[in-house]
Amino acid sequence: MSERVAALEGQASREKPAMVSQKAKILVCEDNVALSGVVCFNLVRAGFQVTNVSNGRLALEALQKDTFDLVLSDQQMPMMTGIQLCEHIRQLPAQRRTPFILLTAKCMEIDAAKLQETLGISKALPKPFSPSELINCIEETLAANCRP
């Protein structure tokens, strides 16, 4: 095996650790159209199945029609915040344990540890974030959720 082939195989294994992302279904709830487009593009490129909605009410409708492996939600949205969305999700029996990542520009203003304890929020990811940072966060969250 050539060094180049070995290097490429090593890179591929780092990009998708244990193939956790392979066909995982993610619900993205983001009201900023530009950010939503970037997030969804990168998630699809990473191998995820993505459903995109622009507010919490549409997210709840999607969750009542389908199940998801992870919910990724903005915190500051019209009609319903990301935290309020998570509170509603935790009341749905089929979604009670669904991993939830909160995207927020106000990470310093929320108590992530308390949200993790009370609502089971997996992570509060501060904005701005890089696509690779987001993918890594999702991969880690999904991997942790798969452990017995």
C-alpha cells in the first residue's frame, strides 16, 4: 500500500469516526436563511439526512410526523426559543431522549450545565462556529448517545 493511499484512508477515517453520521436523521431548526443553508449543506455533505425548518412550531410538526436521531436548534427564534422547543420535545414520548444541540450567540447568558441537567440538552454550541466544529459536535453527540 502506498503512503498516499494510507494517508487518504487515514483522512477518511478521521472525517467519519465509526460512521456515526451515515444516514443519521437530523432536524435543523434555524430562522436565519443564510446560516440554515450553510448548516444544511455541510450536514448533507457529511452524510446526514437533513430536514430543515425555520421555527419551533414547524419543528414540532416535523417531530410529530417523523423521528430524528438529533435536533439542532437556534436559541433565538421568533415564536419559540430553542429552549422552549426542547421543553416541548421532552414532552413527546417518542422524542424524550433525542439528543438536542442548541446553537446560540449568547452562550455566556445561558446556564448550559443546568439545561443539560433539566432538559437533557447535549451541548450549547456558541456562534459563530466552523462547519467542522459543528460536524464534530454532532458526531460526538451521536456517538455518546449510541453507548449503552
